[in-house]
Amino acid sequence: MNRAVRSLASIFFLVLIPSLINGQTDDKGAEWLNTEAVELIKAKQYSQAIGLLERSIKLKPSFATAHVNMGVALHLAGDSHAAVTYMKTGIELDDSALARNQLGVALTSLKQYDAALGHLKKAVELKPDYTLAWVNLASVYFYKGNLKKAAETLEAIKSRDPSNHVVRTNLGQIYAYQYRFGEAIEELSAVKRERPGDETVNVALCELYLLRNDRDSALEIYRSFKSTNTSLAEKLFESISRGRVVSAKDR
């Protein structure tokens, strides 16, 4: 089946600590550097963040949070192999659900799915209500080809957190892969009502309607966001006219 949306979102969260005044001791200096690095990561200034985290770790080698955030910065900068090394060190220093989730995401990006699965299972064991770790766990099941387990995992999260748009978006896409088009449209439409400009949701809905030969509904989706994303809207309109969806490489 030709799909416009070909992968599920893996969610990365930074390990945040409260902002601290730049203190006089090495420990406080390390924490301040980490806090500043987090802000740089959020601003996508990864090289600068890595520099601050190197200094933080040098000041306090046992600072687990700095090791994990270094892993996040390296992963986002494109060096997931080095990221894994720092994250594992962080876990050795202070095991946590957050660190396990970060490591699971980095390993997923390296297609080391079995290892990722183990760390994400540990994350939800340490923190059973950690929704985003559950979402990432479902994503790994998806990448391993276990659509049934991925759907069941997301359905369980949805029962506890029905308003979470990431859960419902991923669940809708997995339903589409299972050819459960009606349920997929239901999930994605619920997200669209709350997030009308969400590109992923609009593209997925448009595709689903075309797969069901419902060109009118696909056109309605196109009209609903053509003013906010002209380039994509034009490509989708062309695809709708031809009765097929725009491929990911053309977007």
C-alpha cells in the first residue's frame, strides 16, 4: 500500500533540572552548565550545547543528567553511536525512566530494535505512567513488524490518556497499516479537530480518503489547510486530481 506517512514519531525529551544560579562550587557550576546546555539544545544549537556539557561532565564526572543530555545533543547532532555511549554511562550512574527512554530512542534510530525494546520496557517498568516511553515502545514494535502489539500498546495508553494527540496520531497510522481504515480515520479526525493545521494528520487523512476512493473528503482536507501550507497543498491537489497521494520524497 502506497503511504504518504511512512514512519511513526519517536519522541525525545530532555532531562531537565531546575534553573540554578551560577554557584561557587564545582557541583553547582556543573548543574548550571547543564541547564544552559538544555536551553541550547531546545534552540537546536547542538555544538554549543555539547561544549557546555563537556565542561559540566569534567567538573562533575558523576553527574548522570549531564551524560544523558550529552547523549541527547549528540543524537540530535547526528552522532547516535556516541550518544549511546554517554547515555549508557548516565544509566550506570543513576538509572531512570527518562534515561532509558532516551537510550531507547537513540538505539531505534540505529535500527537496534531488540536493544531499544529492552530499554523502553525498563523505562515503563520504572515509571508505569510514562506515556511517551509507551509511545516509543509501540513505535519499536511497529518497526519490528509487530503491528498487533504496536496497536495494543497504543490502545492501552489511549484508555488512560485519551486526549494525547501523539498517541492517537500513531494509533491512526498503525490502523491504516492494518487496513482498518475506518478506525484510522476516526483517530486522525479526532486529532484534526484539536490540531487543524497538523501536517502529518492532514496528509494521512487525505491518503486514507483516497484509498477509500472518497475524493470529495480528500478535497475537503485539502481545502481545510491550503492557506497554511501552500506548497504541500498544491502537491496534494495534484495528487487528488490524479487519484493518488503525494510520495514522501516529493514533499
